[in-house]
Amino acid sequence: MPAPDDRPKTRRRPAPRPLGSRPPRVALRRARTAAPQEHVPAGLRTAAGYAWRLGLLGLAGYLLVGVLGQLQVPVIALFLALVITSVLRPLVDLLARGLPRPLAVLLAFVCAVAVVGGVLTMVGTNVADEWNGLGNELRGGLGRIDHWLTGAPFHLRAGTVTDLRTKVGAFIAAHRSALLTTALSGASRAVELVTGLALAVFCSVFFLHSGDRMWSWAEHQLPAAARPVWSRAGRTAWRNFAGYTRGVLIVAATNAVLVGIALALLRVPLVLPLMVLEFVAALVPLIGSPIALAVAALVALAARGPVVALLVLALIVVIGQIEGHLLQPLVLGWSVRIHPVAIALSVIGGAVLAGVLGAVVAVPVVSVAWAVFSELRDHRSRGAP
């Protein structure tokens, strides 16, 4: 067994320091205190992030609508130019196969002016021919309506309609100056309308003649990385807008023809003017056609009596069913259709922001925006690994 080491243990001396030096300092680290936990839930933070971003987008949209409202005439002219271009583009492309492009554009405009002028001439001639007989029918119709209202179930006093007509005449005589001022302001609006129409025709000529080159030039002003996205978005927007415009015009023309046939069978006067009214009103989805048929029902009530007026009112339901379940799926197709709730909200929102013109423009704008969003979203999903 080995003996224990009995030698005394000596302390190890530190290494000698240079003369004048200080001993090293020992740095003491303080323990870090834990950050206080936030009491805001994660869901609320996410909602707040979305809220301020949506608020900025809403403010930008409000400012954009305000600027467009100040530039109403050129904006409407540009919209009409796009409508004219979408309608005449197939005819111009067809004529350009055998004619120079400028001559094809000129010939297409001549045909369009001839069609529109012919329709307006026929309407004016129809109104002038039926005006005298229509006055007698309306006077007799007012008497029949007055007699009808005095019976069951209304039991109004005799002369209600006649008194109403007298009160309307007295109101017009008492407020003649105000009505004259309104008419003068309407004349100024008519000048703006003519100016906007001339600007729309001017722009549409260049769109039809060299629209592709104009779009290519606009694309080359963008950064190279952004050109494919803008190209897909622009071509999708134009394809959707052109298809929607042509489809809506075909649906409106079909509605006008059906209404004209029904009114002619019921022997309601002013068939051609009411057909034109139906065609123009049908450009506003959901609410335009019922309003036009309500006007036709009033004419039928005054000229043919309450039974015919009720039959005309029944046309509102029939035309609505034909348009919603047959014409729109067949003509427009499912690619440019949006939900009826979205259509109703778009029409009401457009009417609140910009009146009748806003109601007309709202649905194609929403349709184009949704088509562009869907195209870009689907492209990103196809390109993702």
C-alpha cells in the first residue's frame, strides 16, 4: 500500500505583472429581465392590421371617385369610346380583311350612324303619326281610370284623376320660372353631352384603327418585370369588357323585341318608343327593364284600361325569367356573370355615387375587376410549385 504524500502543498503564485499595470476587472453580467407580455390578443392585432390597410384603400378609392367626379365629361367619353370600340371592332376586323384599315373604320362608322339614325327616324315618325289619336285615347283613358277608381275596392271620390291633372297644370303655371331655369340647366348638360359624344367618337376612331399599337406602346413604358402581369391584366380586362358589352346589347335588343311583340298584340300605342325605352333601360341590370315596363303599363292603363295594364305588368315577371335563365347564360356565358347580389349592390352603389350613369357603369366595372383578379390569382396558383 503506497504511503500518503506528506509533502506540504504550496499555493501557485500568479504570474508577475508588468510594473504599473492594474489587475484585470471582472465584468459582472446582470441577468436580463423578461420582456413584459402584451395583453393584446393576436386576433385583435391581426384585425387592427387589416383595418388600417383597408382604411387606406377606402380613402384612396374615395379620393379616386372624387377626382373622377370632377372629370365627369372625359371619363364618360372614354367609357363610351370603349363601348363603341367593343361593338364595332368585329365589323372593322371583318372589313379590314379586304379593305385598308382606315377605310374599314370609316365604313363601320357610316353603318352605325345609319342604323341609329334610322331607328330614331322611325320613332319620331311613329310618335308624330299617333300623336293626335293618342291624345284622344289618353283623355278617354283618364275618364275610364277615374270611373274605375270610384268602384271597389278603392271607392275614391269621382273626379280624382281629373283634379290631379288640374293640379299638375296649376303647379306648372305657378312654377314656370323655376321650370325654365331647370330647362336652361338641362340645355347646358345637353351641350356637355354633345361634347362628350364627339370626344368619344374621336377616341374610338383611334382605338379601332391602332388600339393594339397604343397598348403595346403603353406596355413598353412599364418596367420589364411588370410587363407580363400588366399584359395579362389588360387583355383579360378588355376581353371581359368587350364580351359583357356585346352580350348586354344583345340581351337588351332581345328584350325590346319581345316587349314590342307583346305590346303590338295587346294593341298598346307608341310601340316603337316603348321598345327603344326598353332597350335603353335594359342596359341597367335588374332594375332597368321593370322601370321601362312600368312606363308601358301606365300607357296601357290610360289607353287600353286596367286589364291590359295588368297584362303588361305580368310581362315584367316573364321578361325577367327569360333574361335571367335563358338569355344571360346563353349570350353572356358563365365567364362574365357575377352573382345577382353583387349586381344589385353594384347598381345601387353606382347610383348613389354618380346617379344614372353610375348605375350603368357599375356592373361592367365590377365584372372587369373581378375577371382581372381571378386571372392573376389563377396564374399565380398555376405558377406555384
